[in-house]
Amino acid sequence: MEPTSTISRSEPTNHTDSINCIAYDYYGHKLVTCSTDTTVRIYERDKRLEDEDDDDDAEEILGWTEISCIQHEKPVWAASWAHPECGTQLALTGFEGPVIIYCQDSNQWNETQQINDAKEPVTYIEFAPPQFNYYLEQRCNKSEHHPLPENFSIKSIKLCLATLSQDGKCRFYATSAQKGESAGGKSASDKPQLYPWPDWDINVGESNNLRTLSWSSSWNSEQKPLLAISCGDSKMGNCLKIYYLNTWDTGNNSVQITGHNPGQNMGQNSGQNSNQQSSSNLNGSNDGDDQNWRWKEILIPNNVHNKAQTKITSPIHDVCFANTSGRSYHLLAIASDNGTKLIKISQYDTSLKKLDKPIVSNIRLEDTPRWKTFKSESNSQSTMVDVSSRQVSFNSNGTVLTSVTSSGEILVYQYEPHGKRKSAVERWIGVHREEIN
């Protein structure tokens, strides 16, 4: 079968080399592109009429107009928009360069901060969604001894940034009250600065090819925030790491991290023998909220690793969490050399009783019956789901999944809650396939 009708449309850019990253702002009104040509170009959405011979039949479509260009000295790999509550801010990182924060003032983009404490080049950056700040506020209000670093207050944490670097480390930064706050709760310069949060840093593994990360997003303060990190090689044993923020476990299932060694390798702690997963507080106490507020790895079961529809031991190019939108679980999409995959991470059982620790399971993506088997000289996969994927993304409420394949096609999957029969399980079914021109 030929690909279905076209739903995408190309937009010309002024880049002279490959585009490495595209990112929308919070409202979807602005778009940034980062390129190997050392430029970062920012576009604004506008409305225009589609070219038609008869103007009366012209349709109004959405387009993008370039409004700014930021020149760098070296290629730029990644960009991330901050939540608009802190103004229009943009974080950028490039080849062998620091993370640079820009703030928009009228039509000018001014550099406000550089972050250069990583020992190796930073490969990916992403601001936490606003749901994460809401979760921190709710948990801190419920905890008498929340472990916020010195000079931090819950009111000052408006932004949180995670970075991946080639030294195999994920670092965290947050806005702080360090430079003083006015009565209105803003920094003296009205431009919040990011400061390191070393207690949260994660030694992901011995890989120098960490590629992307994704924050979970849920307004349910009882759902622990999740962080997924992907890798382009298998030196870590698998190419996907999933962590949750452990804010209340004090029982035997928690791995306690002592305060004298912030940023301890949590991946190694979780990956060792299961007998070592018992509580181990070297200070001899088991009281501590400050010992529990760390990122803790979720062990992915062997049946999830080994099932043919997952195979997450192959290089992973992109990961993306869906907005929970009232779900009691998280959905994580994976773009890998083994195709587009979807996994479910549950913090509740079927009776909505809270679990001691999250569990991971597979969700099957189904090709539509109209899609023919995809086979060519370079691809021998039996289904489109198995074709090597490069990027995945969800719509705003997490009911539509889009995958861009290495063969130059867009695949669209839609969530079907219960099928036609009452006893049928929920499914994700392919509804659109399109070649990229």
C-alpha cells in the first residue's frame, strides 16, 4: 500500500547545514531550530493563505516566520524553552561549549548565564515541565524536613534544568534565592539564575554517547516524577535508564544515599545484585527525608528487555513521555534501531493501590491492516513498527503518537481505549503513514 494522504507541510529555513534540534515553546507559538552551521533561528507562528488560482477558494493555513537569529562560534546541538512563568528564556548547548541561557527582551535575545561545570561536552538539555515544580511544592509542604540545598527555597524554584554530558553524567540546576529576593519573590535582576543541585546528579553509566532525556508530566502530586535517559550504545548493559524521584520511601526497598557523596552512581546501585537493594544508611538512621530525596533507578524486567516488540538493548535515538491526562500510569515512547516502542510505567495496581515502587511493562503498537509489510534491500522488518525510528512525540493529551523513521516516513498511532468489544484491551493502532518529501 502506498502511504496515505499528506498531512505535513515543509517550511523553508535559512540554515546552510543540517538541523540538529527543533523545539516548540510552551504554547506552541514559537519554534527554535539549531544547526551545524552555528546558528540558532527562532520562528513565530503566523496565519497565511494557501496559494490558489482562485482567491475565493484559498484556505487559511499556519506558517512560520523567522524573527531572530543567534550566532554561535560552534555547531549547536540542542535547545530547550523554559516555562513562560519566568519570561521567555531559551537554553542552548553546542559542540565543546557551555550551556548558555538567553532571555528575550523585546526583539533582542540577550545572554544571561553560562553553565560550564561539565567535564565533557553537553549533548542534551531539557527544562522540567511546570508539573515538576508543582510536585516539589506539594511534597515539600507535606514534609517537615525536605532536603532543599542551601540558599534554595521552594518559592525560588521556578525552573529546573537537566543536562546530559559525554562523561556519562546527568546534572541538575534550579533557580535559587541566592542573590536575594524582593517582596514579589523575584530575583534582584528579575532574571532568575540557575545554580547546581549536585545532590541530584546521576552517574548514568560508562557511556560517552548519552543522547536524549525526557521528564514525565503529571499534575497528580501522588505520582512520583520520572526521568528517562537514552543512550546510543550498550556499554551500560541497556540503552534505556528510567529514574523516579524517591521522596517518601523509608522502608527496606529504598536505596539510601549518604549525604557526604552527592551524585553517587545510582545506576550502579540499582543494577547490582538484588540483595544490595536493601536500605543502607551509613549514618545508622532511617529517619531521613534528606536521604530519600534522590533519583532512584527503576529496574526494567528481563521480560521487557527480551520481548521482540521492545529490544531496548539496541541504540536509542529519542525518548518521550506522554502527558498523563488523568491516567494512573505513565507512557514512554522510544525511538530505537529496533523500531518504535511504547512502554507503560505504573505506580498503582489495578485497584489503584499505590505500589512500593514503579513497575514497567510493554504496550503493543499495531500496524493498521491497510499497511503492507515493509521490506526493501535495506529493511527486512515485518511491520512498520519495527522499522528503525529516529524521533518520537505525543500530542498534548497523550492520545496520539508520531514516529519519524530512518526510511523517511512519518507514522501516526492513535490510542483506542477498549476496541469494539467490551472485553477488548486498550490498543494503539496505526492510523497514518506518510513519506517525507
